[in-house]
Amino acid sequence: QQQQQQQQQAWSQQQQQQAAAAQQQQLLAQQQEAMKRQAQLENIKKLEAMRQQQQVQQQELQRRQLEDNRRKLEEQNRMKMDQQRQRMEEMQRQQQEFVARQAQEKLQKEENMKRQMQEQVSALNIRRVVHKVKGVKADTIAAMEQELAEALQKELPNCGALSERVSQEAKTALETAKERLRKEEEARLEIERKRKEAIDKAQALLKEFAGLVEAAEAASKGLVEDAAPLSAKDGPDMKANEVEANGKAADEAAVEVKAKLKACQEHMLQHGSAMRIADTPVVPPKVQEGEAAEEQDAKPSMAKLVTRMNECTKLTDTTAAAAKVGKERLLKKALAKQKLEAVAKQFDKYDADKDGVMTRKDVEKYAKSEFKFAMPAAAIDEMWKACAVGEAKGVKKEHFQKVRVSVGIAREHAKDVKRKADRIEKEKKLAEAKERRQEEVKEATAEAEAAEAKVKKAEELAQTLAAKEKTMGASDMATLADEADGLLKDAKEEVTSAKSTVGNLLEGCEDELKAWLTGEQKKIELKMGRFDARLAKSTAQAAKFREDGKKKEHEEICLVEKRAFQMLKYHQRENRMTNEALFDAVDTDKDGKIGEAEWLAFFNMCTKEPKKEEDGEAKKDGEGAASEPTMDELGRLFATLDEEEDGEISKERFINFVRHFMKVAKDTVLTSTVEIKGSKSLRRLLEGEVVEILQGPQEEETVKVMRVNAKAMKDELEGWISVTGNQGTTFLEDGGHVFKVITETILTESFELDGSGAKASARKLKDSTRKLKVGEVVEVREWAKKEEKSGLMRMKCKCRADGATGWVTTVGNQGTIFLEVV
């Protein structure tokens, strides 16, 4: 207890000492703070005094500067005023001199203008006469020349500087006028000479034309004489041969006249323009008033000759037409007379007793012999009532025509009876044929309805395809597409068959039933009219569904390919393998090819990447890591890689599949070793270049960045590249094996464009070429290499759109770029 008390007392004393020390320190700090504030106040006072002193000094300095500036400004203003006054005085002096000079120049200009005006008036007077001289006629040239000389004598001395020019113009105008008049006279004489020649030629042609017209008129007169017997109304009766002979003579005469008239027309057409010149006056009108007028009337005129030719043509046409009508009239009359004589002879032939009367037996014999017709007794009785007159025993010659008519009526009556029987038989057959046709129409209608049912079934399935596409896999889509195609095929065949049946309805149809059957056929065709459009729409829907299925299958294969590629590359990285070593690991039987069994077995035993743990949220949403491909998916991938379809994957195809390409995202350096320090820089890689990853990635120990061993595809230079920098900069990114078409080109099956490669002959070609349109995306299968024959850079690729694989030109031999890296 005593120790505790002592400790407490010691602790209390210590606390008191500490409090005293703290109080002393606080007082010391307060004193120091007061001293600081005092010093600050003194400094502020000193600064304020210094500032006030500086302000006084500055104000005094500014006052002095203002005084100096004011004095300088006043001096400058005074100097400017003096200079301005001097300039004003100089300007006034110059202005006075200018005004005086202007007045002198104005006076001189007015004198010059007055003189020039006088000169121009004189020159204008002369030029007026010169203008008249230019248009002078031959009969006034002497008077105009005198007038020009007088004008020059009067006005030329007043022309001043224009005298020489005006004189030359007058001389030139006079010479030009005389030359023009000379040429006009020569031209007039030449025209007169040519006119006389043309008139002489026209007279000769008119004389020839007059001879042709006279010949045609003479022939026309002969035609009138030959046609007179035919056109005469009261002429004697002629026999048919006489009429034909006269008609032939008239026709020949008409042909002759027309030939001569044609010669006249051809002569007129050929020489008409030349002959018209002869109708124009040759001598002056005052001479024609006398003897020349009578001579002109005596000469042949083209107008008169044409009138005569037209009148001859008209007479010929009228006469020929009258002869033709007369010939037909006389010929009909002669033929009628011949028929009457033939009828009389026929009556005499069957008048057995030659007493001028035909008996019943004679009539029966007439009908039998002439028409092979047995005259019924009733018909003869009816005829006898009409033909036998009075007490006559039979029919007289003048009533023989009635006998002939009666026989004809009896024959037609017999034919009517036969026609009626034939009509009844035909109607019966038509009724039977219509029943058969109705059955055919029913069968065709039933076939059309059956086709419609199949079209409807295919249509209903096609309409559901779009909705099922979202929930179905590629294989199920292919199966459903096959089913739709089958239904469409059946429907098309049924429609084709129905159309054929309907189209054949009219084959062998009776003419009387064609109108009815055509109407029935059109009804069925109208019902089937929309079948083709509906089938076309359904076919398009099925084709789209199949194409979508192929795209989905391609997407599924791409996903499987990506997952399989990741597994292969992980196994390769973990075991530090090259691509060739990886192939050897898959090719267990070492035959240089990979079979499907080896392919599937490798994925069962390969080194697999450990699965990453996923939280419940990711598992629920399905966002976890992709699962390993199934054996079925790997089998489908194997079939895709087996481009030769021989059940094996070649080493070349496998190596191309596992090649890993990356694209330079930012300019970087290709070095000789994995270590950055001490490594040699091979060259700089530019953004956008493509490299193939040969090894890695692996971590560089000093800088702790991931590095890969890669080959630059531009020049095949190998080295090491950093994937990312130590500050997070990305230098390489996945890609480089995807290209986009920028110029339309074609995808071919073989590397050589002519298809002569060794593999081209063995490959099972499906299509020779396929167009690659601008914007399509392809993946590299074999990097571009030069085709020696054409000089083109050719690359093997696979189209992402439909999975088509083949060779494509990347760069043309003229430098044209067809594909570029995406």
C-alpha cells in the first residue's frame, strides 16, 4: 500500500509538472504570437508608407509626362496647321491654273470640232453620191459619173484630212460599179445564149411529143372503130364467138392506145421541165403584138399537147369501158340464146312421139336420165296441174321450164327428208357425246379439287416454317424442309396432271360441243388459276427456310469448329507442340491421314482446359463457358473438314485448320528472341498486318508480358511479338484470317483458273464457279500464293454465308485488290 501511495504521489507530481510545463509553453507561444502580430503591423505600416510615397512619386511623374505630352502635342498641331495652310495655297494655285488650261482647251476643242464637223459634212455629201454610184444601172452610169465628178470638185477641198480617203473611196466605188455592170452584161448575154439553146431543145422535144400524141390519137380512133359493134345498142345479134372476136380486137386496140399514151406520159415526165421553157415569151412584148404573136401561136404548145393527150386518154378509157360493158351484154345475150336452144333440144330429145307435147312417161324419163331421180307420182300429179294446159295431153314446149322447176322442187323435197333423218341421227349422237364429255368434265373437276387439297396442305406447312425456325435445330430444319419439298413436289405433280387433263378436254371434241365444253374448261381453269402463284410462294418460303437452315447449320458448325480449335490449341500449348507434332498426335496409325475414329478418339484423350467455376447467376442465365463438343458435333465437323469426301482429313487440311492468325492492332516490333532485353529488332510491324502464331503465348520473365513466336504473312519473317504491353496496350488481337470482298470476283474449285491442276481432276466438282459479291466475308484456309500462269495471287477460303470452299483471287496481275483483311 505504501508503494502504491508513493507511486500515486509521484504520478501526481509528474502530472503537475507536465501541466506547468504545458502552461509555460502556452504562455511562450502566446508571447511569440503577439510579437509576430506586432511585427506584422509594423511591416504593414511601413508598406503603407512606402505605397503612399510611391503614389506621390508616380503622380508627380505622370504630371510631368502629361505636361511634356501637352507641349509636344501643341508643337505638332502648330506644325500640322502650317503644313495644311501651305498645301491649301498650293492647291488653290494649281486649281486656278487648271481652270485656265481647261478654258483654253475647250476653246481649241470647239474650233477643232467645228472644223471636223465641216469636213464630215463635205465627206458625207460625197459619200451619198458614192452610195448612188454603187447601185447604178447601165443606162445611168454616165450621168452618175458626171454627178460624182461635180461633187468631188465642190466638196473635196473642204474635207481636210479626209480628202485623200474620200477621194479613194469615190474612185474605188466608180471602178467597182463599172466592173459590176460589165459582169452583169456578160452574165445577161450568157443567160440569153443558154435560154435560146434551151428553147431550141424544147421546140425539138415538143415536136417529138406532138408526134407521139398524134400517134396515140390515131390509135384511139382505131379503137373507136373496133369497139363500135360492141357499144351499138341497136346492132345486129352476134354469136358468142363473134362477140369474143370483136372484144379481143377492141382489147388489143385499147392496149395499143394505152402503150402509145404511156410513151407520151414517159416523154412528158422525162422532158416536161425542158419543154415548158418553150411556152415562155422569147421576144419583148412590144414585138409580140404584131407578127411575132402569130408565129408564137403556130408553134406547138406543151399545154395544148397535154390537153390533147388527156382528151385521148379520156376517150380511150370511155371507149374501152363501153366496149367491155357491150361485150358482157352481148355475151350474156348470146349465151342465153344458146341455153334456150339447148332447152329446146332437150325438150325435143325427150318428146318421144315428136308431137310437141311431153307425156308423163316423157317427164319420168327426163328426171331419170338427167338427174338419176325417180319422180314420185304425187309430184307428177302436182306438176301436171300447173303445167298441163287445157285439153292438152301433156306439157307443151313453152311450159317445159315449169317441168324443170317442178323436178328440181321434187329433188329438194327428197333431199330434205334425208337431211331430217341425218339431223335426228346426229342429234342423238351429240347427246351421247355430251354425256361422255360431262363425265370427263367431272373427272377433271375432281382431279383439280384433289390438286387444290395438296396445294393447301403444302401451303399450310410452308406458312408455319418461319415460326418453327426460331426453336428448331439445323438438322430438324433440314428434315422439315425435306418434308415441305416432298409435299410441294406432290402438289406440283398433281397440278401438272390436272392441267394436262383439263387441257385435253377439247381433244377430238365435236364442233357442236366446243362452245359448251370451252366454257366448262374455263371454269376449271379459273379455279386452278392461283395454284401456280400459291405454289411459287410456298416454294419460296420452303427455299428460304432451307437456306436459313443451312445458315444455322453453318453457324453451329462454326461454333463447334471454334470449340474444337480451342481444345486443339490448348493441348498444343500445354504440350508445347508444333502444328506438325499436333497432327502426329492425332494421326495415331501414322498413315499421314486422320480417320474419323482417330479424330473422335483424340478429343476423348486430349489435355482439356479446366472448367472455370461459375456463379449461380451465370449458370442460370446460360452465360458460362462453352461446353465441350459432343461426338455427333465432332463428326459433323469432321465431315466439313473432309473436303475430298473420302472419309479422311489430309495433313495439309489439318495444318491449315489449326493455324492461328492474329492481326497487329498497334505498331510494334518483331524481335529475334522471347527476351525483350538484349533481343535484336528484326523489323517494325505496322497496324493491320497479319501474323501466324507458331508458338506461345508464354510469359517473358523480366518484363512479365505475354509473348508469341509468329511469322509475318507479308514477308514470312519469323520472330517474337508482345501480345500486350506492361501498361495494358494491346499489340495483337485475334483475327487476320477473315477477309472481306471489296471487288466482285469468283470462287473456283481449283487453284489454277483453267482447272488443270492435279487435284482438280480427282475432286468431285459440285459447281464450277460461285460469285463472291462485294461485302461477303470469307475465312482463310490456305494463305495467298502466286499462280504462275496468270500472275494472280490466289487464296483458298471458306465463305461464312454458306460454307462454300474454294480458291479466290486476292490481288490481280494489274494490282487490283479483290479482298482485304477485316
